[in-house]
Amino acid sequence: MTENPAFWLPFTANRAFWKSPRVITQAKGHHYLTDQGQELLDGFSGLWTTGLGHCHPKIVAAIQSQVSELDFCMSFQVTNNKAIELADRLAELAPASINRVFFTNSGSESVDTALKIALAYHRARGEGQRTRLIGRERGYHGVNFGGMSVGGMMPNRKTFSAAMLPGVDHLRHTHELSQMAFSQGQPEWGLELAEDLERLCRLHDGSNIAAVIIEPVSGSSGVLVPPQGYLQRIREICDQYGILLIFDEVITAFGRTGAAFAAERFAVTPDIITTAKGLTNGVLPMGAVLVKDEVYQALMHGPEEMIELFHGYTYSGHPVCAAAGLATLEAYAEEHTFAQSRQLEPIFERLLHSLRDCPHVIDIRNFGLMGGVELAPRDGKVGVRGFAAFLDCFKQGVVIRNSGDTLSFSPFLNSTETELEQIVETVRTALLRLA
Ligand SMILES: Cc1ncc(COP(=O)(O)O)c(C=O)c1O
């Protein structure tokens, strides 16, 4: 490593990082190896991405074979066989009414694509006045201008306040400690928070609202689980006012909630689903926006030789990424990964909630294989205790993540019980000695 490394890390405290860098050089299965020779259990499956484990042989082989067969081809007015096939497989996996797929390269791009499709849909139907977008406080929808605007995490918005999209409102978030601390799965309290959407419909008139975007389970802001009935009520209000419902499933798709999509697990079908991460098991960057046929059909008008949606990326449907996606979906099916994840859920829940009496813990939340342990902040220093816990766990050989003072967990969908125990016991050790 040079004395003054050029690399500017994303979402990282760069100056502190370079004083004691954490550099991974290899990964296999459920473990990483660092440049210091330390073996780490990956308690976060990459970055919510790699549910099947690292360097899955089937995915590695598919990429190696594809890159020597068709490395890339033009993606506008021309496409490749692997992208066509992957779109069909995704449409089969998605809820029945959702059967069109637009490819992107990341979660952020999936979100901005979904927002643009929503605006284009209403305009095509002669309802061009529907331009307002609704997000939610503490929501995370990536870092591009659209996703940042509908997102609700203050630090991500603060610096860019002047550049937010106009016409965006936010629902209240659903995390109310006094009512729901230590809930296991979906909190019983909080259904009435969905009425916030009704309030915004009355304020602006629902006929001006294009779409509501929410994460079925918020991930990046510390695992916020929807109250019982909340998502159903949001769907009802959207239907009442003709508003499109977008589920941002960049984290929750592909087994994280014990089903192909959280939409399936919660039995609530949105109009658009955004995905990325688990689509290729995190191996190559790729996202997909899954869209109801009705939305797609509304845009298929005008002269047939005219482009219907002026949107797309050079790498939309990249053949090597698509090959990785196909191998990943096959592996999920062959290994019954979604069912396996569902079976692990009660074990994970029990272990996570065993941390309840540890010092500093003020809440524990879980759904599927997503978990959050919220710590009381150190006096006036939000996030410092959470980051100290992350560092302690890393030193002990387990990778977790902290969102401020909430420790987040995203274990492999095919974890062993022993691995889940190791993650929880490592956190316990850290908490017991943390100031
Ligand atoms: C719900 C959600 N949407 C969007 C994104 C952005 O994805 P990316 O970092 O791939 O752009 C994330 C990333 O964590 C996410 O969790």
C-alpha cells in the first residue's frame, strides 16, 4: 500500500479508515481473508448481497464461460440472449401481475428508473398532472438524485438539500420505541401510521400523486419492520387514489425475508418492484425493475418505430451480469434457498433477542434474516458506540454493520446455526466490554 492511497471510500470515515485499514483479499463460502491473514465470518453477507455465500462455484463458472462467449454487445436497439432469458426467469419468480423487466446496474439506478417509469406511465395515460412522489422518513433508496429525494435519511440529504427533486413528501417512519421496543417480527402497534398517506392525499389531492415508494422492511436505517397491516393499508390507499405503489426490494428480494420477494411474504402486490444486490448474489453489479404489465402496456403507444421510454444505461442487461443472474436464480431454486432462509428465521430471532439484557441495548428488531440491535447513543455522540461495536466485532473475527447506533445483521441465507451463534456471541462479548 502506498503512503498516501488514492482510493476515496464510499460511505466511510476515510481519515480514520486509513489509520487502520480493513482490507479483504479473498473470500470463500462464509468467510473472508484479510491482507493481515485474519479469517472473518461474514455476518452481513457482503452488503446484504451475497446470500448464497462467496465464490459460489455455479456463479463463478457461469461468468467465466459467458465472458469468453459474449463479453458485451450494444444494449440499445440490440440485445443479448442472456438478458432475454433472465428477464423471463424474473417475471416467473415475481407476483403474477408483474411480468416486465427493465435492467439497471445498481439499486440506486433501479429506484430512479422506477420513479421515471411511474411519471411516464401517468403522462402516457393523460394524467400528466400526477408528478408528486412520496417517500418515507428513514427510508433509503440509494444515492442518485431521485432516490436521495424520496429517501429519508438526514445525513444523506443534508449536504444536498438544494438539489432535491421538487414535489416530494415523506410519510412518517414507523419506528416508535415507546410502543414497539423488542417486538419479534412485525410490531402489533402502528397500523394507524399508514393513514399518513391519506393525509397527504387530502393535502395535495390524490390525483396529483404519481407514486409512493417504500422499503417493505427498511434496511439501511437500522431494520425497521412494518407494523401489522401497515403495507396492506398503504396498498388500499394507493388503489383508492390511483397512485402507483413501488416496493424497493433492493435488500428484501431473493430470500432475505424467506420468500422470493417481500411482496410475496407480506401478500401485498405493488405495481413496481426494484431489485439489485441478491440478483447476482452480489458478484457483478446489476439491478432489475419489475413492472406490472398494465404499466408497461400504457407506454406502448404511438408509432411502433418510435422509442417508448427515453431511458436506459449502456450496461442495461449486460450479458456477463445476466449470466451471473441466471446462475444465481438457478442456485436459489436448486438449493431451496428461500425455504432455508425461512427455516432459519425463528432460530435467528431467538438468538438475536437473547442480547436483550446486554448493556446499552434499547431495542431489538427482526424480520426474515434481517436483524437490528439498537444501542443507546453515547452522550451527545450519535453513532460512536455503534461504530465501536462494529470495530470490536471485526477484531474478534466477525463482520457486522452499524447504522448509527443500530447494529445490523444480514446473515447468509444458508447459514449454519453455529454461525448464527458465533455472530451473536461475538456481539455479546463486544457489548459487555463497550463503554
Ligand atoms: C432499499 C435500497 N434501495 C436502494 C439501494 C441502493 O443500492 P446501490 O447501493 O446498489 O445503488 C439500497 C442499498 O443498500 C437499498 O438498501
